Amino acid sequence: MTYNELKEQENQYVMNTYGRFAIALDHGDGAQLWDVEGKRYIDLTSGIGVCCLGYNNQHIIDAITEQAHKLMHVSNLFTTEPMVQVAKTLVEQTGMGKVFFSNSGAESNEGMIKLARKYSYDKYGEGRAEIVTLYNSFHGRTVTTLKATGQDKFHQYFFPFTEGFAYAKANDMESVKAAVNEHTCAIMMELIQGEGGVMPLDPAFVKEVEAYCREHDLLLLIDEVQTGIGRTGSLFCFQQYGIQPDVVSMAKGLGGGVPIGAVMASKTCETVLGPGTHATTFGGTPMICAAANAVLSEVTKPEFLQSVNEKGEYFKQKLLAMQSDNIQDVRGMGLMVGIVVDPEQRAALVAEIMDKGVLVLTAGTNVIRLLPPLSISYEEIDEALAVMQDVFCK
């Protein structure tokens, strides 16, 4: 079908909840995609950080295919080897305690919130259930995670929202302390505010928050839905900040293209969610975990993570070297890169970059966000940079 034919049917049958670009994608290979009319693109989006090993990855395809012939789904009333192996790898690579599997980032964050509240309930009883999050954060699209998100623009339409959240300024410890009270049970943060504009938190601030949580028996919740699974140059971003969270959420890249999320708890709170307290039908299903095992077998390699850091630095240095008036700043970690531009010019810049065959994302009000497959080649990076130089420097 042509783009116009597909769009006509989409308009007829699909809810219009997304501001989609005028592109209908058909297939991909590595960090390249082709639309239904044969146009080729260098992809710097990876499905918003999901396809971390690119498209048509034979290792992932083989893992899914082999497992599909054995078991696709059996429910969590039974044990399966792929699920256990993913948990084992995550725990051994991080020093955390145990893992609960979910299906998405929002669901993982819901599980993390539930764990924190039950931890406090078990220890202190009712009345200590509030969670402090940061302004400019993003934690999901459910009624609860929308309220956890520290942006007023998301607190619309779907009233009443789940109560029990307070907000503090990033990199401002006094603001955090002011938001904490006798009802607080946890502090929840993204170490890089992704949707908020690719804003890395200050390491000194993060360490202060960790110490404050330990002093007041607050759980430190780290949302790694976007930053996890090698995206920032370590398996999890918290490993570069030198902290040990109580709970970590993840999703996106963990399945390399298939839906999976997880909540990982430290040894101090790994038993909080016992039998009957939390569940999900599809979490940890064997076929999806087979894909996750294939992803983890690659992204846990030190040389692979080093390459992510090197490619990210290459991107940043090449962008800054353009010395374009359109580029105000370049920030991020690993292959999570934000190009700060004039907010009034961003839409036109993005449209031209895409028209010239490079797919990019946006974040915040003034950032062009790059989340390429972690396996992207330098040749593909250079091709994308040539397009961006043509757009930024004309």
C-alpha cells in the first residue's frame, strides 16, 4: 500500500492519539529503515530507545524463533528458564536483589511505586505513602504515573488522579527536603530527564539524595526506562553515578524490539512484594524473555558498552564542531544525545532533517533527541551527521 492509502485507512480505524510524522515504515536492517514507497532513512530513534540492537537482528530473531517453537506463554503460575535467566543476569550485573517482570515502562514504574508504599506500610503502617518526584520528569501514561510525572501539562483531563505525590526541583537539595514530610516513603528520579529535554542530573545532587534517603529510611527509586540497557554507556545509568538504588525500573531496550519491563529491588527490599501482592499476565513470558536474554548477552559486554560511550562522544564532538548558530548546546550520556535548538525553529529543523533521510526525535520544548540503535556503525553516524550539517549550517 502507498502512504496515502495507509493513512486513509488509519484515519478510519485507528484512534488519533499520536502526532505521527508523514512516514509509513515498512522494514529495516541495522540502523536503517525503509518506508512503504522505498525511501531509505538512517534511524536515530530506535523506536524511542527500544530497538537497541537495530533492526533485523539475527541473534534476537533466532532466540525468539527457537523459543516460540517451545513455549510462547504459560503464565506465571509456572517457572520457565528464559525468565529466570534474565533475572539472574540483571542481578549479577548490578548487585541488586530480585526482579519482577512487567510489560512496559509505565507498568514497571507502577510496580516500583507499589513496592515503595508496601515497604513503608509493612514497617510503619498507614499514612506514610507519599513519593517525591522531580519537576520536568516523565514516568508514564497511566493515571498513577501521569501524576508521578512532574509536569503540569500532563495533569489534565483524567481526573481524579492518584494522590500521594509531591514535586521538587532537580539539582536543588533544599527543594527536595522541603517536599519531604512525615508522610513521605520514597524519592523517585530519572538520572537523565529524557522526555523533559535530555537533562542529566548533577552527580553531587544525586549522591546527596541517596544519603538523605538512607538517613530517613526513604526508598531511592530510579527510573531507568529510557536510560537503562546500555543506552548511556553502562548497563544502567545509576552505575555511572556511583549509587545503589533501592528499586530500579526498566523497559524499552530490554527486549530489543518486543515489549518487556521489569522492576529490580535491592536486597533490603527484595521480599516486599510477596505472593498475591502484585502480578501481571504477560510479565516474564518465555518468548519475550528469550529476546531479552539475546539483548543482554550483547549489551553486558564491556567492549560493547565502551563503544556506546565512544560513539556518543563522537556524535557530540562532531555536532559541536559544526559551530552552527542553530546548535545552542549538545548534552547527554552515551547514545542518549540532546541537541538544544531555538524552540521556534525546532519543528522546521526536524522536518528538514527527516525529509533528507534521517529520523530524529524531540524532547522538552527545545531539544532534538537522538536515540540511535546502540549498534549503529560509524558510517551510518557520518551519513546522519552530514545531513544534519547540511541542515544546521546552511
